[in-house]
Amino acid sequence: MVDCGFSCRETERRMAMFGCSPDDLSALLVTHEHGDHIRGVGVLARKYDLPVWLTRGTRQVLRDDDVPAMHHFDGHSSISIGDLQVHPFTVPHDAREPCQFTFDDGNCRFGILTDTGRMTPHIIECLDTCDALLLECNHDADLLMSGPYSAALKQRVGGPLGHLSNAQAGEMLSLLDTSRLQHLVAAHLSEKNNRPELVRQALSTVLDCEAGWIGIAEQEKGLDWREIS
């Protein structure tokens, strides 16, 4: 599991919706220390005896680090968890040592990118030729600027250490080799500064596909189970 920002009970409930349980997990991977990503990590790890993987920078500011086993990774070395090769990569975000991941089983590659303020050549290289991609589309720039956030928060969210806008996500997608892409899911949408139809329009225009093909990870419902073939 990548990150756990929900309570243990809510995580159990959401996994049960898909016929799964935390008993099925082999490890918890942490991207960075912000609460919506780590709030439930300690409790879940203790209850289900799960090892936790994170960067040393994240560990330094992790308040709840009483877990069965703590392992460190960095943004330049791969790690093996079961049959998966996990490839962390660094991202520009306002955290201590944030990373995102690609996963490889020897046949298929799955990439995750959220919580980055901008694209970098390193990110492009890491996410190229993925078979599935979970991509941050946090906000529409116009909605953010005209929305209810304070000026300081708008600057943070839209800044180079904040979050990707729909337009930035679309621009990055245009630079990737998407010839193998089976699934594209937009994630980390702001409830106040974005709308699913704007996300789908931005991404489907780049891929020249039907807007409905773009998946949306909703904050309350998540998304349907997907398989990479």
C-alpha cells in the first residue's frame, strides 16, 4: 500500500469494498510526511504487523514511528518487495524528502505521481512507457485563483513546490511515451479548485481519446479495481 492517510477503520472499510483486507498487504510505502498521506500509517502497521518503507527525511519528521519494522529507501535506488521491483524517484514538493514510485513485475510498469509542484526531466524519464499511470491533477489554475483559498495558500498550491494543475499534468503527459498505456487515472483532485470534467478534457485532448476513458480517483469513492495485463 502506498501511503495511508485514513484511519485504520476507514482503510479497512475501503479495502473491504474490493474484497480485500489489510491482512493481504505485505508493506506500507510512504511518499512524504503530510498528514493526508501518513495519518493512519502507524496504527495500520502495528495492527497488521506491516513493515514501513520511507526516506530518512520523512522518518525525521514522522511523529508516529512505533512500527514493527522501519526500512529506508532513497530516490535513486530500487527495492524489492515480494515479486515487485519498486523504483522510488524524487519530486519537488514542500516536504522533507518526498518521493513517488514506479512498480515493475518484469512485464508491466505502473507509475504513481502526486504531490509535485512541477514536472522535471527526471520525472519524465521515470514515468516513460508505463502500462498504467496514476497522475496528479490537483487544480484548475483559474478556479484556484478565483477560489476561496487565502493568497498564501494559493501561492503554495500553485507554486513550484505545490501541486500539479490540469494543464501541467497534460503538458507532462504529452512528453511521455504513452504507447503502452492501458490505464490513466487522475488523482489528488481538489474539491474546491477542480472539476472532473475539466480534468478529463485536459488529459483526453493530449491523448486524443474519449474523455470517459480517463479514470478519476474520487476522494469519497476512490475508483474501481483495475488490472494491468
